[in-house]
Amino acid sequence: MKGIIIAATGNKYVVYSKGITYNVFPKGILKYKNKNLYVGDEVEFNDDTFTIDVQYDRRNELIRPRSANIDQVFVVMSVLEPELSPELLYKFLTYVNMNGLVAKVVFTKIDLLKSLDQVNELKEELEKLGIEVFLVSKKDPESVKKLKEEFKDKISIFMGQTGVGKSSLINEIDPAFERKIGDYSLTLGRGKHQTKEVILLPYEGGFLGDTPGFSSLDLGVYKEDLAQFFPGYNAYYTECFYSNCLHQNEKNCMIKAKIESGELSSLGYKIYLKLLNELPYRKERYK
């Protein structure tokens, strides 16, 4: 039988097939070939022996959160508790771009803000880059209703910090999911983990992926990755004079030219430079 892995614990996997879930284990040959199974993998399994016999080729994969065959990634950011970090948001978006996936952004807890000026400014900047943005509030059911329309027949993953409200958002989409919700600690300044592993929840012909939050973000992004995959930059990166241009002081930099002409955001460029200073070079750069 063919199915999709929707959860994993140790060496045990939960496979969803035709509306039924099965607890299965990988066949010995998969272990021998060092086949790492991810949530989202399409597999062939035996419903008599409850073993996974075949792992089909992936369309794509993410190392963090560990998942495969994703149609779209929703980067979830709270506007407060934890406080909105545009730098972290752009780092997430760069990571999604690096993996060739479609990114969308959800801002949660907007009812906690007295003014939405910063959020609306950031929303406008992202939409200029073709990134869809959703503002969600528990006090506004209509905001969640608009988001629900995005999930039909697609595998969607929620990605974000701990405490931004990913599990809470999934419960708003469908209360039947009953996902455990972590609190935000004002003293520690961070959320408390509740979701421990990636899990896909069947919804509207597709799946919603709840994922563990990040208290810190180390996605293996280097300066060179940022220069190429920062939102909006990948469209012009190959037109720079230098093939390894970091868009700082290099001559004939197409990115800087687009910023000066107003085609790319100067606000985004400030965030880019701040992130660039924080990231390491690839080791290969000096080999």
C-alpha cells in the first residue's frame, strides 16, 4: 500500500493511507542503505507485516524542521511575546528560498499591539517581493478564515520561533486537532516548547505541519547564501559583476543598483547588512 509518513518517534513511523493511519517500521534493507525517512515521505508499506518496503524519491526536503515533499512554508511570527524580529523573519525566508520552496508569512497576536504601523510597513515590503502576508488575531475569526483558503490539497509546514503561536493557530484553523499549546515566559523572554516533533495533520485534502519552535536559529546559512537567496536578491544575483558578490563595496553590483533605483527596498538592505555581519563565511571560501 502507498501512504505518506505523518509522524515519527524513534524507529517507529505513522503512515497515513486512504484515511487510515498505520504504525509501521522500516524494512531492514532501508536501514542497510542508510535511508533516512522524513515526515512527508511517500512510501510503500505492507499492511500485514507493518513494514515500510519502499521510500519514493522526494520532490524537496528540509533539514530543519525535518520534513519532505512540502508545497509551501508558512513562516509564523508573533508581533509581541516574543517581539517581532524582522532580521529573524528575513533569515527564515532566506532559508526557505535556499531550499527552493514557496514561503508565506503569518503575523500572529496582532490584537496585542496598539499600533500596527511597523507590521503594515513590513507587510508592504514583503508583498512588493511577491510574498503573501496574513495578519491573524484570535479576536478576529475572519482573519483565520482567509488563511484557511490557502491549505486545500497542499502539504503546508508552519515554521517559527517557540511561543509565536503555531499550535494555537492550527487549533484556530480546526479545533478538532487539539494541539498542546506552550506559554510565553515574560521572565525568560522566550516560549516554552510543546511540539516536540514534526507532525502532519490531514486537512482539506492536504496536510498541516506543526513543527517544534526554535529558541535560537542555526540553519546553516552563510554570507554567500544570504547574498544569493535573501528575498528579492536571487532574481538579480547572477547579474552582479563578481560571481561571489556580497553586495557591500563591490563594483557593478546589481543589487545595490536596484536599491538605488528603488526597485529593491532600502529597509530590506539594512536588514541584509545586519544579518551579513552576523553570519560566517563558508569554510570553502578560503580553501
